[in-house]
Amino acid sequence: MASSHSQCLGNPPNLSLTSGIGSVQELGGLKAYVTGPQDSKLAILLISDVFGYEAPNLRKLADKVAANGFLVAVPDFFYGDPLDLGIPNVDWQSWLKVHGTDKGCEDAKPVISALRSKGVTSIGAAGFCWGGVVVVKLARSDDIQAGVVLHPGPITEDDINEVKVPIAILGAEIDNSSPPENVKHFGEILSAKSGVDSFVKIYPGVSHGWTVRYSDDDASAVKSAEEAHEDMLNWFTKYVK
């Protein structure tokens, strides 16, 4: 089991509570990194991978999305307990039992309500690995208006069959957790659904986690990440309005 998920744990970020130009606020009972125009009617939820909401690249991406006029929230769905690979022999299967994606989906709902109470009328959600699974679950309801899933964790055909909102799935060519053939198959299921727009893309030469766990000094890795960020932004610009 661990080997098929080793990519999910590769190149972990150096967490920093102070990274980004936004601020940490309480939102729907959770701490959240919040950035962008506070009076925007359009909001984007970014749902992290197992390393949580203090990851600098994730916050940098939140700031980039916010610069396009969105209020962006990155909630701490792990309640201050992201997966810590610095713990010797960390039992990440036990960690996952405590921090399951079904719970993440439920915890997202008060955050969405809190955004709506601020006057937000349209919400998109993007998720990475663990967060990608949460976004697919949210996309089964009208809690969000659009979703983007980036190098998702294990999502099922049943989840995809129940998607009700426009959804983009951005996958890596090298991905044990969500192989390209699975992603393409999900695309086929989605394109056969009437009334649900979808976009599926496999990025060549990159591996799982490439959109948020790249090294800043690797120009080609940054370029591949930025291409995915642009595709994500285009999707939200189209459907969160």
C-alpha cells in the first residue's frame, strides 16, 4: 500500500505559518489562510494535500488566485495536525483514519456557509491529492459552483458519476495514486454526462504533487506548475461568476 502512495508523500513542504500576503482567520469553525478582496462576491476554496494549509507554495498559489479578484480561503482541515514526516516511523494510515476525506467534506460545509454569510454568491473549490478527493465529494452537491481536482488521491467511479457541477481534472503523466488511464476514464464518464461541463488534461513529464510540491529553483517544474495554475484559474474565471 505504502509504495503506491509514496508519491503522495514526496518532496514535503517546509511549513510556515507566516508565509503569504494574506492572514489567518477563523472561518466556519476552522482556522483558514484568507487572501484577496474581503468584499468579493466570488470565492475559491483551496483544499490542501496531507501537508496542510501552511505550505508556502499553496499559499503563494492562493495569493495568485486572489490577484484575479477572488476571495480565497485555505482552511486547516487537519486542526493543526498535518501529516508530519519528521516523526520517526510515522503511521500515516492511522493519521488518514483520523483525517478522512468524508470528514473533510463535512468540515468544508460550515466554511462555505461562512463565506456565503459574508455576501459571497459563487464558490469554486480546488483540491490537491487528499483535497482533490474532498472537492469531488463537494461537487456532488450544489455547495460549490465549480471544482478543479489536481493530481487527486483515490477517487471512485461512483464519486465521478455523482458530480453535478463543472469540474476539471488535472493529472500527472507519472502518478501511481491517480494514473493517467484512470483520469482519462473519469473524463469519459464526465463527457457522457449531459449538463455537466468537464475538462481533463494530463501534463507530460510531471509526477503526482507537481502543482504545489515543486522546487522553486527548478525552472521546468515551476513552468509545469504554472501551466496547471493557469488552467485552474481559467476554469474558475469561466464558471465562478
